[in-house]
Amino acid sequence: MNGGSITPEFLGRIPLPQPANDGDKDQRGRVLVVAGSTSVPGAALLAATAALRAGAGKLQIATCQSIATHLGLAVPEALVIGLPETPSGEIHPGGAVQLRERISRCNAVLIGPGMLDDQGVSALTADLLDSDPGPAFVLDAGALGSLTDIVAVLARHKGRMVITPHAGEMANLLGVDKDDVQSDPSQVAGQAASLLHCVVALKGPCTYIATPDGATWTYNDGNVGLATSGSGDTLAGIVAGLLARGVSPLEAAQWGVFLHGEAGNRLARSHGPLGFLARELLAEIPAIMADFRVS
């Protein structure tokens, strides 16, 4: 692997798998999104909807019990699991017990969007990952904080994992200054990929995708309008949806970053460079994927 720039021409050489015309939703995979809190329930909605927009066939959302019904109404396509919650309105780490069997029957699992209790989400993430390798995982936001404490657990998943930190989250993850991340993002992304045995998508004005073997790709064609609340949740959901379809972790990260960026570009052209919303990115994804099929 030599790395390089993620462009339409590059992606044209690694097309997404397409289900048979007579295939059912099982053929497109099952994704579980573990996300949200009473303060940020919308993160679960954004990430989960993004997974469907990326083509996943079946969707489950696991979130706090008190907001589960509301999410079920907001995302009627999903099966929603209400989990025990803490007094502060976060998913209780003990909820892992309810999720283990479901995870074993999923193709992809996303953990982290909208989860604000660093200690709680770290404990939940470690518990869910400490299982036999099976589905591919996407870890985002709160799920990233303590990954360096469970490196041996991550290694058992044999690279079937994508993490999607921004510079601040990466700095916290590695215990370095944010300036250190921003001064050499390619090197830092590669360091994290090697340490954590996963694919890293280090988000920023230029996004760096790195693999444990040292290869790095860049995507530099997005726009400043993507720097908006909820945008990262949509990216994580897109990647999870692609993983559910059977796309490899590296290609899911490459395609996910491109689809997210191109959705922003299309909205910038139709709405203006600033002010479009993260939820508006979602409806752009199917058309972008379809354009590759007819080009």
C-alpha cells in the first residue's frame, strides 16, 4: 500500500459492493449504533440515519432508556434498545450485558456519538470490545478516550476497527498537546494506527487515514461548512453503514470520508458555504454513491 489522495478516480478503482437486485435487507448487513445521552440524543439519530443512508440493511440503536421511545419515533426504521442510565443521563456501563448477544449478530457496531461521561463510556467500550472478534467496530467521540489502556483487547480484533478522532480527541487519546497533533497529523495518525491496531481517520481541514502498516491517505477536498455540530456523528455513521455492507475497514474509511466531504460540497453549492446542517448531509449520500455506478 502506497497511500495517496482520495479522489473520485481513486475510489473508482475500489468500487463499493452492490447487493443483488433480488437481495433482501439481510444481504446489506446489520448495524448497531450505541450512542446518545439525555443531553445529546440527536447524535444517535444522526449517526444511525447516516448508517442507513450509506446502505446498511438493518439498524439497531442502543441508547438511554428515557429517550429510547423518542428515538424510535424519530427513526422509525430502527429497532431501539433502551439501556439503564446513570443519574446524569448517560448510558450506564452495565448496559454492556444487554448488548453482547446483539453485537455477536451484527456486522458492524458504532460506539460513542453523543456520550459525554468519559469514564462511563470508556468502561462500556472496553467491556463491549472484550469479546470474541466478530463485527467490525467504529469508535468515535467519547469511546476514544481510554483506548491506550486496552491495546491488547484491540489487537484481538485484528484490524477490524476504525476510529474517527478530531485533533483534540487524538491529543487526549495519546496524551499529547493538540498542537503536536496539528503540526504533524500524518505521523500522529500513523502512530495511533500502529499502537491501536486499527484504521485511523484523523479529521480536520485535511483528513488523514492511516493503517497499522504505515500507509497514509489524505482527503483535502471538503469545505469549512462541514465544521458544524453533528458533522462527526454523520461521518461515523456512514463508515459504520459501509462496514455493515461488507466493505473493509480501510475502504470504509476512505469512502466514508469522501462521501461526507462531497455531501458538504454539494450543500455548499446549493445552500452556501456556511450554514447547512449536519442532518442535511444525510440525504446527499445515496445520490453520490449512485453517481459512481453510472459514471
